[in-house]
Amino acid sequence: MPFRNRSEAGVKLAQLLLAYKDQQPAVLALPRGGVPVAAEVARALGAPLDLILVRKIGVPFQPELAMGAVVDGADPIVVRNEDVIRLSGVSGDEFKAVCERELAEIERRRQRYLGDRARVEVAGRTAIVIDDGVATGATTRAALRATRARNPKKLVLAVPVAPTDSLAELRQEADDVVCVENHDMFGAIGLYYRDFRQIADEEVIEILRRFPARPDDTRQPAA
């Protein structure tokens, strides 16, 4: 049954994550769609909320098809989907050009969303990576690898909905995978939401404003 919206999906996902409430969780959202989902989880667990800035690297003539993904950082992590690259006939220069454009967009979002906001310390904590769903898994895989590099005590992937096969592959990247619904015949993430409108930058900024970012601050955010 479709979720009413991302907030409802987050509430349902949070119920499956309550066992982590006393394990120093840090909730890390993939913007923009993952942020309203992650906000409900952070609220339920009394956890700090932060972002993972990751962008899909789309095939030039079919941008929605992921040929890889890139994650922000001093040494950006790039994940390549070799099957898609080969079948699409994308050259090395074409891949690099799209990757550089997405890195520029990541920088724009970092300045827009985070500015001088304190970042959550992940090392030694249970890091819960959240998006509004999984499609090919390229962006999710990149986000997990980048988070693993920050030395969490435990790495958890949590999503409302995902394809069964992608979920199985992602279990190799995380210590635990939590999913409300998984489907053999998947289609698109938006099919599982009644309201799947695009989340605006302003909504991401407002959600971050209401949730703590300091790693030692586990107070419940204001309603």
C-alpha cells in the first residue's frame, strides 16, 4: 500500500528502528527526498540529524539512469555502475564531465543547506543512513561507503521501500538493512507514495533548523 507522504513513511520506518534508540544513533539523510523521512526517525530516536551530500551521475542522454554516484568530501567517493556505462557506450571523458557537474551541485547544496552548521560526529556511533527509497542503489551505495569511511561503530541503511534485488546487494555495504517494504517488481520510487512532490531547498533548511546537529545533543527537537 502506498505511503501517504514521506513523513508517514518516516514514522513507519522509525518504528522498525527503535531498538537503536539507546545506541547513540546519528541519522544521516540523503537530500532532498530523504530529509522528511529522516526527520521522523531522528525525532523518534532523539538523535541528531545531518546530511550526506550525494548525487547520481546520470547517463548524458538519459539523466535518470544512474551510471554512478559521487559523495561530497575532501576526497570525493565515486561509485561507477559499470554495466550501465558499458551498455550506454559512455566514454571516460563523458563520465568525468557529468561527475564534475554533480560535484558542483553538491557544493551548491552544501553551502545552501549547511553553511557553518556544526556537523554530526559519526565515529563510534550507530550511523543510520536514510533515503525515501532505493532505485538502482548507486547513490545509496556511495553514501554507505562514504559513511563507512567515517568509522561508525555500526552502519545501518534504513529506507521505506526498495527493490528486493537492490536491497540484497546493499546488505554487503551495511551492518544492518531496515526496510518497510521491498518488492520484486519495483518500477519507480514515486509509485509507492501518494504525495511524491519534489522537496524544496527551503524545506530541507527548515527541517535542519528544527533538529540538533551537535553529536552530544540528543534533546527532542521542537515540534
